Amino acid sequence: MRKSISILALLWCSLVAAAPLLAADDDFDSLSFDDAPLDEPIEYPDWFKLSFLNLREDLQEAVQGGKRGLIVYFGQKHCPYCKMLMQVNFAKSDIVTYTRTHFDFVATDIWGDRSLTDLSGAALTEKTFAEQQQATFTPTLLFYDADGNEALRLRGYYPPYRFRAALEYVADGHYKKESFREYLERADPPPRFEANDLNEQPFFAPPPYVLDRSRIAGQRPLAVFFEQGDCHACDVLHSGPLLNDVIAGQLALLDAVQLDMWSDTRVVTPAGVRTTARQWAGELGLFYTPTLIFFDRRGQEIIRVDSVVNFYRLRSVLDYVLSGAHQRGLSFQRWRQNPMPRTDQ
């Protein structure tokens, strides 16, 4: 049977309250937090590299120092998700030791005007570099290997267990032979559950999942929720943000479906391709649940959220999708500078 959200909400509140007793790794706490903009700017750890933002020189110094590569951090001063990275993940001595052993860590501000030289030698500002690299959500981390190749990209905040896996995936060279999704599946195979062992919501359309918009445009944008059973982050999403009246009202203006990321459920994608949920998720490179992907009426991807998400970030993403800003060529970053009213289309 599908989970009852009312009961789940009560159970989840109890679990969060008891998190320190139940989870030594405090991954419960790292999923549910107030994501309103911070009043005070965050502070970086003192072990971050003091960089002149010449990434070519930074990478060269990292390699000369015996490191495996360079991590470039895209953040902003009042970002609660960035604070979680600093005060939860980087509060763990094993994560800090491993990061410092294998990488140099360079911080940039997505709204910053400092001059930066990228790995190609091009000179630009932090703000321009962030938009160029599609640092949609902060923190975004780009992992570069010793040759200057991008080994992995993390958009948004991930709890400690997933962050550790990302560090090891790059440092141990697994990126050279398999995707991060494949690495995670091999290291920790996903649980197998019944098709209905997911959280229920009234706005999810029932099967069959014929999402084709390649021939006839949809009436509204489409939201695809990729989830799985036994997923704490999925439970937090459903027992928190999705129960909020504002979020529910926004989602009522979209078409929405829910797919088990590891299932063989048949799907016709927005591009008109017949496949399964598992195959489609693999082609999309998904490795985190829940992942929310939004498509326009013609079936083109607008934006995706594939990291921890709470109320303010989700509301902002939904506002962006409903505003039609993507149709005017505005990235999420540019739209946030001057958000326009939604068009409900």
C-alpha cells in the first residue's frame, strides 16, 4: 500500500526529534532544515585555499602538492544550503581530512565581481563564470582531475554519506570507467520494493505514463518526480514541503507524475521515446532521490532539482517554471536577480 502522508508526517516529526539518537551520521538532520536566506553571511573554513582565482595555477599547485585535483565551490553569502555544507559535512573530521588530502578547495561567489581565470585561460568575473558553468543551485561543486577534466558536478547540497561517496568516486578514479550513478548502485545496490511503496500525493497522475509532448504540446508544464522506496529524503519532501499550501497550489498548476527510479515501469518520455523508468533515469544520469525534473509544454527540460530541497528552494523553482522565464531565455540565476510574475503556462 502507498504510504499515508498524515501518519507519515507525525512519524517523521518524531524521527527528526530523535535523530541524534537514531543516526550517528546525523543524516536525518542534514535533510530537514530551515532553508530561508540567512541573516548573517556564512564563514568559510580556514583550510580553504587562498586563491587569486586563477584556476589553471590552482590546479597546477594542487597536482604539484600530490593532490588528485581541484574542487571549485560556487556559493553565496546567505545560502542556508551552503551553511549545511560548512557546518554539517565539514564538521566531520574524516570528510575534512579526506578532502584536504586529495583536493585543493577554491571558493567563488555566484554574484561576485572578482576577476577569475578559468582552466581554458579565459578571464571573466565570478558571476559570469557561475552562469557559464550553470551553477543553478548553491552550493555547486565542480571536481576537476589532474588533467583539468571535469570528473563530477554536484548541484546543491548533499548529506554526508553521499558527499563522502562523491569524494571517493573522484579521488579513486572511478569516474574514468563508470558514471556516479553506476558507482553508487554497485557500491550500495538500491532496495527493491513493490511499485506502490512510494509516498502518495493527489496531484500525481496515474499510469499509463504517456508523457509525449514531441508531437502535440501539453497544456501545462510537466513535473516528473523520480523517487524510490526506503528513501528518507523522499519522506522529508512529502511530509514537509509538499504538504505546504503554497507549494500544493503551485503544483496544482502543473502536470505531475511519480516514478520509481529503479523500476521497470513503462514510460513514454516527453521526447516520445518508449522506455522504462530505470532506463530513462540512467540516460538522465540521475543518482539522487528525490530528483524533480521540470519540462515545458513542448517536452524540453526547464530545470532539475537533484539534491536536498526544502520549502524556499522548491517554491522558487516552481515560481521560475510557472513564470515562463525560460521561454524568454532567462536562466534561473538571471531570473532570481529580477523575478517576474508567473504566467501559469
